[in-house]
Amino acid sequence: VLDPGDNIDVVDSEGHTLTGRIMLAWKASCADLLHDFARAAFLFSPNPTVQEYVINNHVQADKDAAERLIAKWLIPERTLRTERSRLMASLVPTLWKEWGEFCNHTGGYEKEYMWIAACDGKTPPHLWHSYFSGHTKVLQKLACRVCSKVLGIGSAERSWKKFKGNLSAERSKLSPKKA
């Protein structure tokens, strides 16, 4: 748990920074991250620390997850099988070419102010891609959708927590007969 004054660059007794500990935790649970959104969101994060980790530890399952999302979101559902194959053969290499430019800060990603915005902690990844990936054909569409998804249950629990008191109060007034 982080407190507002915590310094994320402090090294712990095992020689890890906070970011390093997060990466180790992710690596330990990587096999359990079967959800395509979670895998793809990690791939498309503009955070330089996450990018470095992804580049060094990229696994085929991450690529497969992104390709399944292309098939799900970018190809119309009622597309014939031959047309679907042709579209996938076009979109998949385009995505990985654009992703390579994204990771290497080339193509349309070479401007320094983009990466300052990625590090500021104020720009969510889906908005970052909305602003800075407009020159891409596939990456922006996929990254904006993937990175805007809620990947954990915590935010949903926090949302419903405020209704808990109201529902409990309502329920407590009900007799067993009315319930």
C-alpha cells in the first residue's frame, strides 16, 4: 500500500524499487493472467518502466492475446472465413510493426513530450494512445479499447460500497414476509 509521501525509487533490503517489486509480482502471476485484456494492456502501456519490462520479457501468449482482440474488435462478426483470414493477414503484421515503433520510440513516437506525458502519472494509457497514436492504423484502436477497461475488481467494489449502506437500511426495514 502506498502513502502519498512514499518514494517509489527507494531500494528495499532485497535491492528492488517499488516498480521492480511490481514487475516481480506480475512475473510470478503471469501464467495466471489468462485474460486477454490484462495481457494486451500490459503490452500497450506507455509507461517506460513497463515498456522496458515487456520488451525484455515478451511472451507469445501476449501476442496471441492481442491477435485475438484484433479478431474480436476489428473484424466484423459476420465476415466470411476467407475474408477474415485475409484481414487478419493484413492487420496482425501492421499491429506488430506499429508496436515495434511504439516500443522503439520511432515512427510517430519520437517526440520527447509524448514520453514525458507517459511518465507524469496524470495521463491514463488509453488517453495517451488517443492523443499520440493517431498516426497508426491498428495500434490506436486496439490500445485505446484495451487500456480503458477496468482490469481489477477493486474499483467496482469501491463503487458498490457506497450503495451498501442504503441497501442494508432498506433491507433492515423489510419483514420476512415482505422479503
